[in-house]
Amino acid sequence: MGRIQFDYSGAVDANYGVTEAQIAELAPKLLELQQEFVAVAPPFASLPRELLDGYNELRDDSPLGQIFRVANRLHDEVDAVVVLAGGGAYRGVQALRDACCDPYHNELSRGGRGSKPRMYFTGNDLDNDASSALLHRLGRDLTAIDPVVRRWAMVVIDPAGETRERALALRQFLPAMEESLADDAAQWLPELLLPVTDQPSKLRDLAQAIGCKEIFPVSNELDERFNVLSAAGVLPAAMLGLDCVQLLEGAAAMDEHFRAAPPESNLVLQYVAIHHLLQTHRGIDRRVMNVWGSALETFGLWHDQLLAGSGSPVLPLTTVSPRDGHHLDPTNLQGKVVNHVIVQQHRADPWQVGQSDGDHDGLNALSDRKLPDLMTQAIADSDAALHTAGCPTTQLRMHEIDTHSLGQLFHMLMLTTTLECRLQNCDSKDKPSTK
């Protein structure tokens, strides 16, 4: 499986971007930053390799083995999972589901999903109507003949166990789960409530009082924006049947690349250099992640919360092209850099435009073209228009959407966010939440 690619040539321009001389001048500082990071790395950096090494050594008795054991069991016991989460886990797991599963995963039959559960998200806000609607949706299955279809599990992700939004959601959903289990609540509630939390925490205390069979550890020292590759993200991903070993392998490979590669060939340091120089030399403080394909839209939203909570003055924005082309209007590009995220290989067979009787839409001239070809042309046209308007661009390219590539991408952007904050001497911790 290949490494993702970062092409920053669209940001190298003496008139509106950076120069190779400026990049070379920054290289010694980047090397120093790299060495400092290797010496004192934040908790998220080594976590993927630690989880993999523990699994290789201890198998079922390791944290990753525990995740796989429970996820595989639940495939046969429930038809839906509710994830109560916030921060990186909320958006990160959504990003994994939206990128790797069928776009209409929750609408497929149980057979069409390969017996993997539907997955819903809550606990990140105070939206009365949304939570009520989700409870109503879960309640629609209570008349099913198959007891598996009637049951749903709940993953509660709260390292400190003190987040108000998640505590309120748990107070709302836990009685509903107990009621849905009826006379079987004593048997099934401890099996289907799955807390991901630190020790000690109020959530752990509640789980122990209920008698939960499995409690998944995640350190409160791990900033929630960075926990997508911990049990907080890997447990729901495993429930969806995703290849979590490859997810972690991709992240570990990116970490090893960052630690070993020199600045001139280091994707992480190149990304940091380009954006730092654009900010300091051009005053560019708006960063657009422009994803070409809706499957990666939620990934962009995950990156938005990651960067927005870093203490950096940079304002992140996710767009989907060509849908959101109006956001890239040449008249509204002052102070922006556009980072395209591009997938080169598609899962489905390419659709061809073909001939239409009457040619009412005037597209018969494109009859021999296929949709991926038109996408490639649209990317080139967009880039050219942005450069003409004086807007720097970069490209993050994935050969295809798979968990290995996503692991690389998640880890790369967590590294770049941390390193940019160190370079700018800003606080990379989460901003205090309202308790």
C-alpha cells in the first residue's frame, strides 16, 4: 500500500505564494522541530504502533484484541449502534464510516450491510429535536420479530467522564435502552453499554454500578481532538467491520516517515513549511480543505475541529468540489490557500456519458467521456483558475480510499497541527469546554 502524496507546486510562486529559497531557509528550523518532537512526542504520536505491538504480542488479551472480540460479538447481537461522543472521535468515526462504507449504509438491509450495524451519532450538542428523532428511529424496530433487529448498543466516549453534553445524552438514552430491552434488561444492558473512558471517572463509576462487562481505556491526557486512533475511534470502526489493523498500520507508517525522512522529502514537514510561510509571508490565515468527492466531506469537518481548537489564528473551512464551487470564486480568495484532497482510483465502474436522443442537454459532444475523466479535468480547470486569481493551492492525493490511506491522512494532519503550533508558539490544547 503506497504512501499518500503531497504536491505543493501550486503554492510556489513569487507573486502570490512562497519561494524555494524561503523553504530552504526554513529547513534548519524544521529539522530542529523534528528532533524536538522525536525527543518529546505527544501521546497520540506513538499510540498506533503501541496498539499494534500489543496486539501482535498478546492478541485477545491486548486492548486491540478486546476491541475486536467485542465488535465481532456484537455483529451477531445488535442491528444498530449509537455513538455518544465529541471532539475527534465524533467527527473521526463519522469520517471513517462516510469514507469507507456505502454512502447509504444505514438504509441498507441487514444482509446488505453484511450484518454490520447501522451507526448513529449524538452527544455532541444540545439538540432536543435531533436526539428525540434518533430515539424515535431506534424505537421503530422494537416490533421486529428478530430480537437482534430489536437490540441496539451504545458506545459512550468520555475520557474524563464529566462532559455535560455527553452526560445529558446518556441520561436520555440509557433509560430508553433499558426500556427497549424490557424483561431482558438485566442480561443485556451490561453487554450493550460500552464505555470508553479513563480511570477514575464518573462514567467508569456508572459503568461499574451497572455491571458493564467491558470498559475500554482511553487516557484523559490524550486531547480529544487527537483520539480518533485510540479506542475512541477504533472500537466504532471495528463495529462497522473496517480493517482497523490497516488503519493503525497507515498511521504508524506516517509516524515513522515523519521521524526518519529529511525535510526535503518529509511530507509532514513540507506541509508545515508551506502553510507556515504562506501565513507569515503572505498573511494567509484562511485554509480551505477542498475535497473532490462527498465521501471525504466529514473528514474535512474532522480537520476543521482539529485545527480550530489548536490556538492557531488560522481559520479552517471544508468545501466539496465541484458542489461548493461558489466558495472558490476568484473574487473571494484574498487570504486563502486551497488544499485539494483528491482520490485517484474509484470503487465503482466509471459511468460513461453516452449518446442521448435529441441531445436536449447538449452533452452528446462528451459521449465518449467518463465521469472520473470529467472530474480530473475539473480539478485541473479549478487549479488553473485559482492560480490566475493569485490563490496558492496544494494537493493531497490518495490512490484510493481505504483504511491504510485514511490512517496516514489522520496521523499526518495531527502531526502538522501539533508542529505548526510549536512553530508558532501557540497552545495546541483543547479550549476549555463548558461543564
